[in-house]
Amino acid sequence: KKLLYERASSFRIQEWLGLDPHPPIYFRINRLRKLDTSKKVKHLLTQSIKDVFKGFIETL
């Protein structure tokens, strides 16, 4: 149900700016779908931070 609400752009911004410390569900699902397992990531935390910032900017 929550994923359906996240399709609306106004709700997406609220999800990013809410009190939940995790990225929105739709972002996490899209990120897993785009995950390239053949590419080795050296610093997972740094890559996650970059992905979260990209996702937030794309929402705006």
C-alpha cells in the first residue's frame, strides 16, 4: 500500500524528508533492480551515500 502512495511525486518528497532514517521503499526497490553484480564495489558505504544523494536529487 505504501509503495502505491510513493508513485505520486508530492508523496516522494515527503518520504525523503520524513523522520525515517532509511531511503523510501521505491528507491530501495529500484536500486536493487539496477544492481550490477558483475561490478565490484570497494567501499559499500560510500557507494550507498552516492546512490542516496542521486535518488534524492532525481526526486526534486
